[in-house]
Amino acid sequence: MKYPKYVYPEPIAIKNRQWPDRKIEKVPIWSSVDLRDGNQALPVPMNPKTKLEYFKMLVKIGFKEIEVGFPSASQDDFDFIRVLIEDNHIPDDVRIAVLTQARGHLITRTVESLKGATQALLHCYVPTSDLHGRFVFNSNREEVKQMAINGTRMVKEAIADAEMQDIVAYEFTPEEFTDNDLDFAIEVCKAVKEEWGSSKKNDFIVNLPATVERRPPYQYADMIEYFCNNYPYLDESTISIHAHNDQGCAVAASEMAILAGAERVEGTIFGHGERTGNLDISVIALNFFARGLDIGLDFSNMPEIVKCVEEASGIDVHARHPYAGQLVFTAFSGSHQDAIRKGVDARDKSSEYFKQGWKVPYLHIDPADVGRAYEKLIRINSQSGKGGIAFVLEKEFGIYPPKQMHPAIGAEVQQYLDKKGGEINSAELLKVFEKGFVNIKGKYIMTKFSRKIRDEDSIEIEAKITIDGKALKLEAYGNGPLSALTHALQHCSEIPDFKLEDFSERTLGKNADAKAIAFVGIRPKGSKHLVYGAGKHSNIDRAATAALFSALNRLATKKG
């Protein structure tokens, strides 16, 4: 080949660059193009009923500008816009937008679709890059600029003929802006503004798109800053951006472009659009939300939004989507699981330390802010750790095993998963825990237990047990039932020497019928490790004694 197939885009010659040192303190105007740019790229475009439900969802989220169609190109789009207007589906504070090419009959048809609207935005685009002008339109730059001027004039005249000058605002897009000669793009936009005439800032929009993402995101920002520095009508124009995601950088490019001066952002929920799609507005908006900004959009019921978009588009939201994916608040790694559990438990202290309400390891926002629940945070598979397993038992079932017991529980679950493969849900985890630790039957069985008060400081117990089927009767006393039983077992020659070193108990549930669960850790003679068992019973004393026998039976099977 005479030339290299790909070349690095030329940097923007910009003096005294300002945008990298700025801080975003106010969010831009959000403009949804789901129903136009997003819809046109779906394998099966939405029908009118679906579009109406989608429009209502966008309104509920909080969008104040919604591009609703290309009425001159589609009878369905035209009819949909008429339904929105005639059936009063558009709230007073929402401005709809419609798209057209710079051709007279298309502009007339577009204005016709808006009759009866209380406020609207007519969006006209002209591809102004040399790639389009020379090799698609076979036109030179002057001819392309004249196309933009003529289109703007036709829009202005059509709006005046319909007596809608105070209702319909104007948006002009020099398509493939990032592939333009920058000075020529400014020249075109300047000429378009002069053809349109004086305007209020919000009624004349210059939309500068990365129609195809060919440049790195910082160059997009440089182009926006250069444009703002050299376009003379900023006080009468809103600078808008529209980024596509061909190189996967639409969010980054848009954030940088906002720093550089963009005041309005077009995009779609979950990024639907041509090729790799548009900027995902849910991601960029929630990024700002996570930085403490008032975004003016409500994603608090993200599962409902996901369902609506998936049904309308026929495309599943990716499981790793930063805010809507099923796995984004899930930790598989054991160390991550343990850190999440500890971070959630220490929220009051960490909030005071960092002077912010939410700062938890591995969770950049509170899942509850997007309608997700804490019990979804941990999923258990062969890579999971003891901390994550304990988190599920605590948060979903109110079971709080002592920390020293966590490794044993982790080992039990790991052994189960090594045989089963895959992952287990919380209900299956509970079964594994109970089978491995709770009320374990085996070599040692207690068949009868009774107690009586010996004096004010001690209790006497009588227990009947079997060891490998051999019946024994034990008697002892202590300062409580578990203490007395431990003494009795320690004096039984047929039971290995052990010390009871850890004991805790807790009520499961809050009603009168709630059971108690107890945990016992015993240390066999000469061992460095405790062996744990758990007991569950409606009587708290019997839960404790069951836990002790569970520990002994686990010791007998060398489960440790």
C-alpha cells in the first residue's frame, strides 16, 4: 500500500489548554435520543405502543429533552409524534425533538409533525467532513457550507409559515465533527447561526458529534475547547455533544468534553445506537451521581428500567454493565467478599473518617441507590472466601458464626463446590452449612438431658449418651448447663480430652417461636486448632448442648 492503513490522529493545536484542570460542578442538559438514534439501530425497531411506553419511562426517569423520531423518513415516526401531541402525553416541562435532513420537502413534513406542540426542537444535520463532502456528496467545502445555510433558511421559513417561531427551537449538527477540519466546522456553524439570527441560549443548539469515534477522548475535549474559544456566539448558543462508542471511549470522551465546555449531552439508556452504540447516559449520569452531583435523573429502580429497555430493544443488558448489570454488585473473589463484609459493618466509622456517607471496599456506589439489595452482593463459587460466605449467612439468615469458625465453614463449602462445580445460591449455602455443622449426629449421641439447681451458683445435670451405640450415664455440675455437661464429658474416659474455648449463641428471628442457634469451639488435647459445631433448638440450653455434641462428632470424623 502507498500509505499506512491507519494513522494516529493529528493533535489539536490549542494554546493554554484549560479543560484538564477544571472540575465538573454542574451536570449538563440531558437529551435522550433512544427513540430516534437508538431505535433506528435495533434489530427490530419499536412499534408505536412500545415507543409510547418507552417515552413514559424516559419522562419518569426525568429527561426534559427527548428526541422522538425522524418524521419525514418514517410514517410510523410521524404518527407517533402526532399521538404524543394530540393525546397530551408530553408534560409541560418536556421538550420533544425531531430530526431532519437539510432538504425542503423533508423539512416541511417535519414541521407539520409538530403542529400543536407547546415546545419542540427541530434538529437538522449536514455532514461537513471532507470524507462526506468530497466522497459522498461530491461537493467542495463551500458547497457543503451553503447546504447548511440553505437548510437552516428552509427550517426558519417553514417554522414561520407554520407560525411556530415561539414554539420550535433549532439544533444544527455538523455531522462527523471530529473528522472535520476544525476551523471549517466553526466557519459552518458561525454561518448557520448568522442565518438563523439572534436567539436565546437554549433555543439555538450547536451539536458537535463524534459520529464515528476515530480520535482518543482527550482530542475530542481539545476540539470542544478550541470550538468554544473561537465560535463567536456562545452567549446565544448551547454547545451540545453526541458521542458514539466505536473505540469504547464514549463516556470518557463525553466527560472530558463537558470539562472543555459542552453544556448539553445526547445519548441513550444503555448505549443503544448504530454500530457499537451511543454514549450510555445512565453510566455518565451515575458517574456524576457517585461524585456527589445532583444529576436530575432518577435511576433508583434500575431493575425496572432494565426490564423495559430489554423488552423494547430485544437486547439483553450486559451482566458487567457498570450500574445495571446483574454482576456489578457481586464479588466472587474471597478477599473481595471479606472486604465488602467488613466495609459494610464498619460504615459508621469509615463515613466519619472519610467525611462521606458511602465508602465501602469494591462498591463504588450503594447498590440500594439503583434499586439493588445487599443480599445480592455475594455469590458463592469455588473461588469464594470465608468472608463472603459468612456475609451471606449473616445478612440473609441472621446466622453469625464466630470469626474463628469462618475457615472451617469456608472449607466445607469449598469441598462441596469442588464436587458440584459452578456456584450455589444462598439457600443451597444454608443447606451446606447446616449439613456440615448443625445438630450433627454421629459417634456421640445424647438421648436424655435433665438439670436441677444445685445451689445459687451451680447447676447439676444428668445426661444419658451413647458412644458407638454403647449407653452411658453422666452426672456433673457447673455454673450452667453447658459448663456442667462439659465437665461430665471431660471426666468420661471414652471421650477424647478437650477444652471448651469458644461459645456464643443467638436467637434466630424475633417472634415467640424463634429458635436459638449456638456455636461451640473445642480444642482437642495437643491441637493448635479449634473444632466447631453448631446447635439449633427452640430451647437455648439445648441448642448449646447440641452444638457441643456437633463439635465432638466433627472431631470424631476428623473434620476439624
